[in-house]
Amino acid sequence: MQASSKPILVIGGGVAGMTAAVEAAEVGFHVLLVEQEPSLGGRVTRAHRYFPKMCPPTCGFEINVRRIRQNPRIQVHTLATVEEISGTAGAFKARIRIRPRYVTGSHSLDDAALAQLTSERDDDFNEGMSKTKAVYLPHDMAYPPLHVVDREALSDGDAEALSTLCPPGSVDLDMAEEEIEVEVGAVIVATGWRPYDATRLENLGFGRCENVITNVMMERLAAPGGPTGGKIVRPSDGQAALNVAFVQCAGSRDENHLPYCSAVCCMASLKQARYLREENPDAQATLFYIDIRTIGREESFYYDLLEDDHVSFVKGKVAQVDEVADGKDLSVDVEDTLNGETLHGTFDLVVLATGIVPNTADVKIPYELTYDEYGFVDGSTNVEGIYAAGCAKRPCDVSRTTKDSTAAALKAIQCLQGGE
Ligand SMILES: Cc1cc2nc3c(=O)[nH]c(=O)nc-3n(C[C@H](O)[C@H](O)[C@H](O)COP(=O)(O)OP(=O)(O)OC[C@H]3O[C@@H](n4cnc5c(N)ncnc54)[C@H](O)[C@@H]3O)c2cc1C
């Protein structure tokens, strides 16, 4: 019965979408997994390690990739977006646009040869802190493990050079965009999140002060595959960061920016303070917070750091970050609400714990769905046959995301079986 039912369309191939796909496929349902980027994994693959166990992102990711590769019922489309959905539960039609990769997959490409190319692009995987060649592998763990050509970045000269640098038939610059139409029984929206635009936090100095970075940049600085090979350094001079301020709720819980709590930023900064302390036993971390929000077993993560005399906590919302008059160090102004004192500290790196914005705030799913006022898919008023999971629904960590995805897969299966 399962094998003949219509597939489930999963939009977004981050941890939410991958989990929903394998859960549904492993009980016999067909799944179309549609990801707009050249590879699967979403935001978690960009983390150095993930709380609460501090494992590298390879852990869960590689298991999910293996489950996807081994399961013929899952069809993956990368560089793909869903342009239109029509119909109703059990009988949706979707139009999927697939952008060209320009790499055929017939042979693997050699990065040493591609190093001769001169055209480069900002590496979005490293949050723009490094460059890749215009023909690049998205990252070390990329699945599918295929290079991709950034056609806009590739110069005419480099386009010609590819015929000598790559095996015959491996690159096809004439590859065209494709559109396919599919019939699906249910849809899972797993489109995830992007970081809040820190340049809008004018008082906190991002974009104005070289040594103010965001929490997502910090993940890449700490990662061995990141722009500094895993060294947490100041962007201005490449010196080790020894005295770091973590500014919590940078935009979140703020009526002028994101009025809601982004749920993961406290744990993310506690984790990043650990990265710093593990890398350099002399380094000092100071967390400026409104409330520290950790729950369940995550609380011990916080309590452990309280024991570290190189980590301090100041309860207060940071008012201003500026470069000090004679250099690239940063002054941080804040009122310590526990004793009413105004503090004026100096740091060599400031990390803004910017919050989570749903991707659906910018690009809506092409079907009439209800969103809350911030753009998250509103689960309480969902359309029958369309279910959201992970950060498309609300800010959440990986553990909550995967539970959500399993639930969404179950709802989709019930819909296919007419059990709603
Ligand atoms: C600084 C920071 C550190 C964090 N660290 C941790 C941690 O240590 N542990 C932890 O548990 N959680 C952590 N999190 C939270 C974690 O990142 C999220 O729980 C997780 O990313 C949610 O997965 P997701 O699949 O819902 O979204 P995403 O990871 O955003 O994946 C969504 C995917 O959908 C794709 N997509 C979007 N729109 C479309 C579209 N229209 N069509 C096709 N594809 C689309 C995207 O390209 C992406 O691949 C952290 C968050 C932050 C901000």
C-alpha cells in the first residue's frame, strides 16, 4: 500500500527536512527532498560542534546521508525550489525548478587543478569570511559530493580553461535550468532560518567595527574547516582573541527588531565560550545577558561554565559598542541590572548573539498558508496535508527539530493513508 501511494514533498534539506525524509521513507513512503542550495545539511553543517553533546556536525549528518543514500525511495533535488503548489491533501501538484550545477558528476573534479582558476566568489558557507574558486565543492561534507559552478563569478578565460583543467564531459556550461511537475500526497515545509541582519543593530557596531562578529561567524572561526583553520582570531589583525564579549539578545526580545526569544542563542554563546576557553586557557569570556535561558539537561552546560573563573556573566542589555579611540579594541557600555552600576568594558572581540529569522519571512511557500506575524509557518492553523517542522515553525535546537520532523512525517503518512 505504501509503495503505491503518492510521494511526500519535503521542502528544505536541513536537519528538519532530512530527518522527515528518512523517517517517512524508512516505513515505505516515497519522498521528494527539495533543497535550494547545492548540498544538503542546512545551518547545522556550518556549526563547529553542537550542543548539548558538543559533537561535530558530521555525527548526525553522516548518518542521515547514509540513510538517504541507501534508500531508493528518497529522490533528492538540490539547487531546486518549489515554484507552485496546487490541489488539496492527498492530491497536490507541485512545480519544481532545478537550477543548473554545470557539473555532470561523470568524474570527480580535482581541487589542485581548479586552484589555477583566477575567478573567485565569497564563500557563503564561511559567512563571507573567505573565498572559494568559481568552481567549488560547497564544503568538506557536501552531499551530493559534487562541485558546482558559480556561473556569474566565472570569467570567460576561466570558462575556457575548464576544458583543460577538468576531465572531458565533467563540466557542461551549456547545462540548462529544468522544471518538473510532480504529484504528491502531502508536503512538509522544512525551510529553516537565517540569522537576523546584524547591520540593523547600529548601536552594536556590526559592519562599523571590524572586530564585531556574529554568532554564526564565530561557529565558522572555531571550525577546523573554517576561514582560519579553527583559530578564533580578531578579523582586524588575525591575533588570537583573548578577551571576548558575548552580547546576548542581539536583536531578539527587542520590539524594534525580533520581539521573540530565538531559543538557542544562550546555549550557542555558552558553547562558544567553551570553544574559546578550550582553545586558549588564558582567554577570558564575558556574557552580557537579559536572562540565561537553558532548560532540562542543558542547564548543566551553564552551571559548568559558572565554575570557570575565566568566564563572567553580567546581567544587562548592552547599549553601545564602539571602537576605542586609538585602535581596534572595542568598548562595551552596559548597565549591570543586579547592582545598578554602569560598566564600560574593553574587549578585543565582540560576538553578537543574533537571532533566528524564518526563511519564510522572505520567501513564502507557493500555497496559501498561514504565517505568524514574524513569518514562521503557523502550525496551529495549518492546511490539511501541509505540515511544518524545525525552524520553519519556530526557533528551536536540533533535538526539538528532529522530534518535530518525525511528527510531521507521521502526520504526512496519516494524510496519505486518509487517516486525518
Ligand atoms: C549560532 C547558532 C548556533 C547553533 N548551535 C546549535 C547547537 O550547537 N545545537 C543545536 O541543537 N542547535 C543549534 N542551533 C540551532 C540549529 O541551527 C537549528 O536547530 C537547525 O538549523 C534547524 O534545522 P532546520 O532544518 O529547521 O533549518 P536549517 O538548518 O535552516 O535548514 C533549512 C534548509 O532549507 C533550505 N531552504 C530554505 N528555503 C528553501 C526553499 N524555499 N526551497 C528549498 N530549500 C529551502 C535551506 O537552504 C536549508 O538547507 C544553533 C543556532 C545558532 C543561531
